[in-house]
Amino acid sequence: MRQDITDLIHNITGSALAHATALDGGCVGDVYKVTLADGGAIVAKAGAPGSGLGLEGFMLRYLAEHSGLPVPEVLHADDDVLIMNWIESSGSLGPKEQIHAADLVAALHDITSDSYGFECDTVIGGLHQPNPPTKNWRTFFAEQRLIYMGRQAMDARMLPNAVMARLEKFSGQLDKWLIEPAKPSLIHGDMWSGNVLSAKGRITGFIDPAIYFADPEIELAFSTLFGTFGDTFFGRYQERRPLRPGFFEERRELYNLYPLLVHVRLFGGSYVASVDRTLKKFGF
């Protein structure tokens, strides 16, 4: 760990560093669990300028202040260092955890706004995520999610031009499958199992947010992409916020185009084939 981060931790906590263990850092940089000399523990994330750690800290603080979603307490956040309290997690998302998660996520989605997007741009997986306030959900989803991320992937030579052309045509016809939600809902934005912490039958924290106001179905779809939540979660969620018919049969795959495009931009490979299959399913 860099000496400047060690010094920063000491200044913030008032305790010396006893031990640092490297954790999985995902896409934005190096992550450490830091055990302090006084027995406490924190998490330190270090990234290069432009990694979005300052924005990550802002999003965590926003969720802490405006929602009941459990998130780490941010002790320090700037462009290249983020320091948070440590949250215990067993890594299990069994039935009890999924029921608790459904209650928390439904309550998050009850928080609404007058427009889609957010008060500022955010990040997802370290990638820029534009959030211009927009009154129409289909316009926002088409332009600021599908087309924007598709072009980012194409410019990085991760997405073939021909697939991008099909994606643009598809994005222009979303009204065939999507209707306007009653209200924009606040979403976590990156809800897969690695970002959901749990212990002893309860959710202990949500990390690595990519927040904005959206159709909450995009969040629910993402939670199924890598098997984060299942029938127990959705049964409980629908007691709080019933889903319109057609979500599982059709709109789930449509909405998962966005996280797939994020993964294309980051990793390429088999995710391009997943985008191709989804576009073909919808006739493009």
C-alpha cells in the first residue's frame, strides 16, 4: 500500500496500520482491508486519477442520507482514494437474506424524482455514466444507456460496427416493448452478488453503487443477469411493488442489454455474443 494512503488512514482514524490484506478490486483499482492497531478495520480503495472514487464516495453518502439502504460509511473520498468502514459479510444470499434484500430494494425504489437521470453524472464499473435530467424514460434509456455505452464499446474496438448499427435501430423502437413508468425510481444501479454483503440472515451492506433515477425494472433485471436474486426475492418484492406482466418473459432481457454493453466495453469477448443474441431475439 502506498505510503500516502497509510499516512491518510492514520490521520483520519487516529490509529496506526497493523495489517493490510488485498481484496478483489474489480475494475477501478486496488482494494485493501486494513486492520488498525486499535483493533478496528476499514477498507481503502486506491485508483488512478479518473477512476471515479470521489464519485463513488458521493454516491454512497447520497444513499446513506436519502435512503434506508445499508451502505459503508465514507471516511474519505477523493479522485484517487476512497476510505470506508469495514462491513462483515459471509457471502451467502440464502432465503432470509433475499427476503431482507427485497424489502430494502423495494423501499429504495419507492424513492422518486420528477425526471430520469440524476443531479450529476455517475460511474459504473469505473466507466462514465451520463445522467442528464430527462422527462421520458424511453428516450433516456435509448440515448444515455444503450447508444451511449454501445458507442463507448465500439470506439474502444470492443463492439463491431455492424452490431452497433443494429443496436441503434433497436433503440429507436423501444416503444414496442416499454411503457413509461408511473415515476422515476432511485436505483443502486450495479446490483450483482459481489456488491451485496450479508451475514446471519441479513443484508449488511450494498457497495459499488451506480445510482440514478430509472425504471426500477432495469435494476431487477440486472439482479438476475448473474443469478444474484431468485424466486424468493421476487416473491417478496412483488408483495411490496407488483411487476407488470411481461417482465420475466421479455423486458428483463431488453433491460439487461445495458449491463451487457458495460461488460462488452470492459471485457469484450463472450459478452458481444450475448448482445448479438438479445438483439436477434427482438428482431434486429
